[in-house]
Amino acid sequence: MVLKFFSSGRVSGGTGLVALVLAEKRIPFQHIHVDLSRQGQKSPEHLARQPFGQVPVIDDDGFVLYESRAICRYLAEKYPEHGPNLLPGPTIRERALFEQAASVEFADFHIFVVRLAGETVGKALRGLPIDPIALSPLLAQLGAKLDVYERILSRQAYIAGNELSLVDLFHLNTMPIIIDTSGLDIMSNPARPNVARWWESLTTRPAWIGLRRDGIRGTVP
């Protein structure tokens, strides 16, 4: 049976990450829209799949899995021959470096990006202006983390090493919508040329460009 992908249809957040991995790996799937505006994620049917009432969720021939990073890892491991290999090499050291990078993405990037999203995307959704006083420390905190990224990326092409991995793609969770909404493209700062180079390599990938252009479209009805 074809994989079922339950999502909001938005190319952002966890839904966007799973959609990107599906596109990168060229995995056939059926997209089932969950209407968040009608609280579809809180329906008894959906709660049976995702007890927290969230998206995304996949159903792979009866195997149900939620949480976007877990889904992405599952897809990358199940379909190694599809598209780019997004998981670490076979050695214990390569796997350890991947897990180290995954922890960095969550603890030293994602958490700070989510705070920034609250002041930018969150305000925009409520029709409120960005508060420069509140914004300044958020940019400084994230900037300090990106300074470390700059040093890491001066020695290697990607966050976990010299090969693209899921960890790099995980960085596309929320930052693109912040840039789209606020125009604050902190990732392309010329003071951090290696971060800018790395970020451009992610945002110019054909799978990401196609997803942003066309939205989430299942490959089977």
C-alpha cells in the first residue's frame, strides 16, 4: 500500500520537513489534508493516529508514526536507495557526529528560531507590528549561535560533516517563513560567509524550490 501523509498542506514547520524528505527521496505518497481551521487535527479519527492532535502523521501500510524528525529518519532509513543518502555513514563515529549535529540543530538553532518566529510570524498573523525592542535580543541570541555555525562551516560543508544530511534539512523548519514574513534574512549575512554559502546550498535545492513553488502534492490520488 502507498504511504499516507496526513498534513496541513503548509510548506513550513514539521509538515514542510516531511514533505521535503518525501520530495528529496522521491517517495510515492498519498497526501491527506487535515483542515486545521476546522480543528480536523482534534477529530476522534485523527486523535487515534496522533494522540496530541497535531500534524504531520504518516501511515505506512498500517504503521503509524508522528513527530516530524522521527518520520524523516524513518523515511531516510527505509528508502536509502531513493534520492540522496540523508543519514550518516556506517561507522560509530559518523553516527555519533550525526547525533551531535542533530542535538545542535534542536538546542542551539531551532529553539532560538521559534522564539524569533513568535515576534515576527506570530505578530504578523495577529496583524501586529514587530517590536524592535523585543526583536533585538532575539536576533543577538540567534546571531551568537550562528557565529559558532560559521566556525563549524569553515571546516566542513555541512553541519554533520562534508555530506548533506537530514540535520541540514531540519534547519528549513521555520526560518524560511520568518524570512518571508519579516524580510530579516539573518542567514545571508556577509559577515558569516560560510553560513550564507551553506544556507544557499539548502534553499536552492531543486526539491525545496519545487515544494515552495507547487506546494504539497501527493504522487497518487
